[in-house]
Amino acid sequence: MKQYFAFYGDCYYPSGGMDDFVGDYDTKEEAIEAIESAHLKNRPDDKVWEWAWGNVWDSKDRIEVHTK
């Protein structure tokens, strides 16, 4: 398991639990890129992230390191 966990949803309310899990990554930047790719795939017309959300969790330090 890698250090950074990426989560993404294209609705305002997160409700999928682990179904919102995008993947685990070695760097925070890779995790953010994965979230942005998931958003582009699911909502290509939503440039301002009106309803979507994304989070990156650092499993080593046990903190959230990115929120969109």
C-alpha cells in the first residue's frame, strides 16, 4: 500500500465510502492528478468543480493533505 490515498466524488455529498476511493499513490502530486483525471472523465464540462469534491489522505502522517 502506498502513502497517499485519493478519493473523489462527482456529487456534493460523499456517500460511497470506499467506492469513492480512486487509488493509492507514492506522491501527493500523483494522487491529485488522479483526482483531476477522474473529474475530467466524469464531468468534462464542470471546470469549476461545482458539485464535485476530492481529497488526498496521507496514511503515514494520518492527515488530509489536499482538498478540492
